[in-house]
Amino acid sequence: MPRLNDIKQRAHELKAEIFALYLAARHPQAPWYAKLFTVGVVAYALSPINLIPRHVLEDCRARPRET
């Protein structure tokens, strides 16, 4: 089980990454579709709702080939 310091460190790293995405999206030369993609990534990362159900992810996993 991860220790509290590990969780705090990961939260700090995630905060820095989200801030970097925010700055990149606000750059005046960034195209609109890059800004839209960035907003989608940040919204997905912060969303409490699981947008891709677990059973779909499990179906996409690499499995040994059945012969």
C-alpha cells in the first residue's frame, strides 16, 4: 500500500502537469483543436466519472492467442 508521502508526491507532480497543460492551452499560437484536446484531457483526468468503463478496458487488453 502506498505511503502517504508517495501519494503527496504524486499529487504534487499531477498538479504541476495540469498547470503546464493550462499554460499550453492559453498560449496565443496554440491552434483551437489543440486547446480543445487539452481541455478534454484535463477534464478526463479530473473527472470523478469513469468515462471508459472497466469492462471495455479489460476487453482491449492484450491476451494470449487462443489456438
